[in-house]
Amino acid sequence: MSRTIFDKIWDAHRVTRTPGGLDLILIDRILLHERTGGVALRGLEERGLPVAAPDQAFAVMDHIIDTRPGRTDRTLMPTGTDFILATREAAGKAGIRLFDLDDPQQGIVHVMSPELSIVLPGATLICPDSHTCSQGALGALAWGIGSTEAEHALATSTLRVRRPPRMRIRIDGELAPGVTAKDLALALLGRFGVGGGAGHVVEYAGSAVRALDVEGRLTLCNMATEFAAFTAIIAPDEKVIDFLEGRRFAPTGADWAAAAGHWLSLASDDDARFDVERIFDARDVAPMISWGTSPQQVVAIDGAVPAPGEGQGTTEGQARALDYMGLAPGMRLAELPIDAAFIGSCTNSRIGDLRRAAALLRGRHVAPGVKAICVPGSTQVKRAAEAEGLDEIFRAAGFEWRESGCSMCFFAGGESFGPQERVVSSTNRNFESRQGPGTRTHLASPETVAASAIAGHIADPRQVAAR
């Protein structure tokens, strides 16, 4: 029987079918962070249950930590220090590997896991975080869970899951110069809406996907959760093999050769059937920018704000978004003044993202009155960027250069942008008050963020690069 890559991984990890119609799935890797991981570990401890496979579980400090230079356990978020201390203590008692604040391999969980090869093709990986789907970019079956599910998985190395339906999105054609994986992810949301994935495992395929490097694939898969997908996955190829080889938790020697050969066999059969098939042409994509309070409310950088009823979402929801964002139908987003620019998050904070943004910033300066911040996705990314002198470019341009962490991707009672401040951000969500109470967020690629910071208004990175 012909199978998809998802079917192959799922079937290889299914332990049994439960009476309720759920499958009991073997879990290879469990990732935790201090915002939810400490809760799961504490819950396990209170029930007197050990972690079944502590060498397969990893914890990291990333979500609510301070990212300003010279940081300590103290946080701007009320009770944030308590989460840090609780996670540190619980991880130590459980015997699992913790990437603490001072660890040279600390980073945002979905950035440091691929760069350390904690995630591997064909593996099952879970984390109590919705953007775990990012890691399907390496051919793993990776999805987000809740703290209670994390407790069960930690205690048993298994999880009961209802088998999700399968969707394939074939993306062919070549992305135009200056158009990125982030623009592609936003364009898909603009075309199919935030319900477009509808609980499916989404396999991204086609020539445009194969042309992306691993970092671009991570960005594309990252926003599958905004698509309402169960997760996303891309079949591994030689780019993935090259990316993983020699990394910390990758197999070595004869095991590596055997693993690499197996990974390259993980692909959907030519006649595999999907529950839903979608086709998308990458040539239709321009640099994208969000205008509303949902990731599906996007237009091309030179586009106009649609009237309620013309874009994605309900008419009422679009009207509310226009009011919150201080916009009106027909307004052009280009040249709309901004107050701040943010480059970071698990979507766009890897070394390639920083290199491309720095290329635009070199020899230029942030416009007066614009607060600009860059937060590398991991300490390894920060160190690599500094070795290349990228930090000097960001600083010379007027950006703050921070320590690794989730930072101002979301507001949890700590640091934020101000009420009604307009921010161009490389993050993944633009909900009301996502980056601070009343803050207005426009989602875009790192290049668009950098170009807008220089111009002092939303700007097309292609035009800034041409100057």
C-alpha cells in the first residue's frame, strides 16, 4: 500500500490502537522550556513518577528570560524568576539535559534543537509549544502539546493521539529575487486562511520547497500552526543530510552512514494519496506584510488595505482589525510610519536571517525615532554572527543587539512595545496586544523589517537594496 512520509513515520512509531480509537505513539524526543516545562516536570514529581527516558528529554531557558546584555535570573515578567528556578530544579532532579542561561548552546527551543541535531529525520518529537511544527522541516514528525500531555510522555515515552488527516501543498515555480520563505508562508496564509490546514499533517512539496535551504524550510514549517495544521513536514534530502552531519547529537561513524541512507528513503510514494491536495505558484509571491490582527490578513508590500468582506476572515473581524490597527480600506501600507522594528523569534532569527538583514543595514542607519531590536535565535547564532561582524553592522545601524531568547515575540507581562506603537516584526503572530498592550504589529521578513527601520516607514526591501 502506498504511503506518505507521515504514514511511514507514524506507522513505525505506533505501539498499539487504544479502545477509544486513538493510537499510542512512541515519542523519541521531548523538548521543554521554562514557561511550561517546569510545570510538567513538577507535576510528574508530585505524582512520584520518574522520567522514563531522561536522555531523550531536553529543557531550555528561552521564553520568559531577559535578553538584555548582562541578564540574570531576574526577569521583567512578574513570577518569571520563579519559572526559571522551578525548571532548573526540576530538570536537575529528573536528570534531563538543561540548556541554562549561561550555556553556550542555549537558544530558542525550535532554533537550538535543529542546530544541535536533537531533531532528526524520521523521529517523533513533541514540545509544549505550538511552533514545534517548525522542526518538521528536517523530515521529523514534530508537534506541539499541552503540559498534561508532556507529563504523560515524560513518564511513558508515549502519547495517545488521534491519527490526523493528510494534506499536501505543492509549491512550484521560482521565488523572485528579494522574496523569502517568510513571504511564502504569509502568502499561503493570505490565500488559504488561518483555517487552511484544518488539523491536517501538511506536507510541503514541489520545486520551490526543494529550492529552499534548511533555514528557509524551518521558517515555512514554523507558521503551519498559524495555518491550523496539526503539523508540517518536508521530506529530507541531501541539504538536510549536509545540515545535520557533525552536529552534537547526530549519529557518528557507521551509524551515521546507515541513518543518512534511511533518511533519504523517507519520502511519500509517487502514488501516495492525500486527503487534501493544494497547488501554489511561488512566482506569484511578492514581499508580504500583514495589515490586520491575524496572520491571514496580509497583502503584498505595495498593496492596499482591503475593505471588510474582501480579505480573509469575517467582515466583523476585519472591521475590528482595521480599528485596532488604525487603518482604513484603500490605504497603502508602504510609507506608513513606524515606531519600532524587531528581528527575532523562532520564525526568523537564524544566522541566514541575520546575514540578509545585515546586508541591507550595512552603511545605513535606522530612521530617527524608530526603536530597533535584534535578538539572535540562539547563543550559537549570536556567536557566529559576532564572528562575522554582523553585530557591529546592527549596532552601527542603530539596532540593539541582544542575548538569545524569545524576547518581544510575545508579551507575557514583561518587556513590550507601547500602546498604539506600530512595529514591523519578523515574528509569527500579530494578534491584539501580542507584542504589548495595544501594540500594532505588522508581520514581515527580516529584510522588510530592516528596510522599514531604515526608511522610518513600511518599505519594500527590494527598493532599499537597489539604492
